[in-house]
Amino acid sequence: MRLFYSLIWGLSLPFALLRLWWRGRQEPGYRRHIPERLGFYPRFTAVRLIWVHAVSAGETRAAEPLIRALLLQYPQHRILLTHMTATGRETGAQLFADVGARLQQSFLPYDINWMMARFLRHFRPEICILMETEVWPNLIAQCRLTEIPVALVNARLSEKSLRKALRMQALILPAAHAINAVAAQSTPDADRLMQLGIHQSVVTGNMKFDVTPPADMEARGQALREQFGARQVILCASTRDGEEELILEAFQEQFPLLQEKPLLIITPRHPQRFDQVAQLLEQRGVRYLRRSSLEQSMPQIPSDIQVLLGDSMGEMYMYYAACDVAFVGGSLVPLGGHNLIEACAMGKPVLTGSHTFNFSEITDQAIAAEAALRADGARSMLSLALALLGNPLKRQQMAQQAHAFFLQHQGATARTLQLLQPWLKQT
């Protein structure tokens, strides 16, 4: 089955490269470092390497506390941080700008045997640490051949992903069985991983709870908030394709009826969709400003502006700091949702849609802790947000519960580090 998988990869390689070039129209990072995606790298001085693979921006942020802990505990080692997306690489560069030469970034090659073999021969890492859901059959097979231990950390597996994996069990199960250590986010995740034959998983919690919001984000959020004047603010964070239209339809229905006009901030999940959402706002006749065009010297945005389009990267904590109520996207449409930890870290009341299967346990726990509320659609979400804006006491209680929920679940990084110790030598 893996030979067939490799054949399919080989045949699809020209199309994968064309797709890189196509995506590079909106994200130039996809047109850079293309040889790395084929297993070709610049000359490299051999050092002791801990390899961490974080596909995109979300996994890279989640890996931050672990990477910093590894750098502290293993001073003789360097970190090799690999990605598959341009936004992941850009996020890593921003997060670890202070680390210097102790961290090197690269794109991971496509999961083709000879490419993975070249990658491993070039870098010779002491361990492979995969973030969250990354089980690549040829990657793991090549690590096993070269006796490089593989750990899957902050691991999560939804019911939907489990069903998909079981349909391809002839390919996925051998890879899953070859993993040496697994740190699962939750007990349900560990149970589902066990159905793939991974019996050595340990529940360590979600490392995203250990991410420290950048120190300047609260102040930047307050400075942004001052530009809104006295208006209350609803944030729709990490929205996905199809959600903005639902949100704007509900917002335009209710906005004329409101005596106090709140400001709506929309921050699309993926930067390549910034212009697409701007076009949607124009088509619907919505008065809006883009964050990228918002002048710092502007004392206050015009009162007729209905929406601020968050078309910037690396400022999510700032948006959370500037809002009164936060909706976390990916959950109004069946995409599984996004984690609500960042909103809780900033002490904001959280709203989510009904499609949260990627983060089901955390979402259910946040709702049980009265830190979050679930809506069954865009209209319901907006009604809940407006109700919270009109009830300062309830909003304050939810904000306090959200921050307490965030603090209560910290500690996953230390537990994960302990799990990895048998596979790493300090000297």
C-alpha cells in the first residue's frame, strides 16, 4: 500500500509544484525555497539537532512553549523547525526571531521516499517531533530505517479523522505503529489514537494553554480600541470560507435596528482570503476599513464604519485585547472549528458555532466552565453577542471564567518534555 501511495505522490508531483506556483500569486512565500520541498538543501554544518515539524501557523504557535523549553533544557542542541505552509514558516520566523542560530527553519519535502531519505541524511536529527496530526507514512518509515525515534505531541484525532484513517488503515496503521511516543491532548484523543493501534499514548494536555501572549499585545489592543471611541466591539476571529457571508447577512439584518452601533471586526484565518473578504464587503455595501490602511495617527475611525477587516498577520492577541466579545470561526460551517484558547488567555467571553469536532473536548469544557457559549448559526451567534454587550455583569463573569479556564489547563509542555526525555541525551 505504501508503494502505491509513493507512486501516486510521484505522479502528482508536477501538479503539486504547479499548485505552489499558483498559490504564490497571493502568498509569495510559496515560490521561495522550492528545492527544499524536493529534498535539496544548502550546505549544512553538522550539529546536534532536535527536529520539530509544525505544518502551518497554528501548529507553529502551539509548538512555541515546547521549543523554548527544549532550547533551555538541551543547550548543546539546536532546533530544526520544518513547515509545509508559507504562513507557518513566516509565523516561526516571527516567534523565534530572538533565538538566532539555535533555530533553523526549512520546508519539509513531499512525502516521497527518496526525498525524505535525502532530508534525513542531510540533517541527521536525533529525534523527530511531529505536532498534532502529522502522520506521514514515508517520513515515519525512513525514520525507522535510520533509527530516528518519532514522537507525536499535542496529538489530536477527531472522529471524522479517525474514520478517514481507518478507511486507509493498510497505509496509516503501519505508520502509527512505528511511532515511539505519543502525547495526546485529551482522553478522547488518546482513545481514538488507540483505535489506530497506538497504545503508548500519554494524556499530557494541550500545549496551546502554555503559550504566553506577547507582552505588548494588551497595550496595542488598548491603543487600537481607543480608535474605536465609545463603541462596543464584536470580534469574529479566524473565519473561514463561507462564514463571512453568513455573519454579514445576520449583521446587516440587525444593525439598522440597533440604537448603539457596535463595530464588527472580521479576521479571516488565511491571508490569501483578505482581498476576497474585502470584495465581499464591497459587494454587500458594507462600510469598512482595512487594518492595513488604518493610520496610527487617526484619533478615531469614522462612526459610519461598520466593519474593520483584520488583514494582518501576528496580531490576533491584539484583536482579542481590543474586543468585548469574541466569536471563534471555523465553526459555523462543518470545518471542525479552531481552538478558543487565545480568546480565553486574553480573558474574553467566547462564542462558538456548532461545528467544533476538531476541538470538541476543549470546547465542551469551556462551555461547562461558563467561559463560552455555543450558537447554532450566525444569527444565533450575533444575538448572543449583542445580549452580552447589553449585560456587562454577565460579560465580566464570562471573561473571568475564561481566564480561569486558561490558567487551569496549563502544564502540558512540562509533561510533554518529561515524556521526551528517554529519547534525548543532554550531553
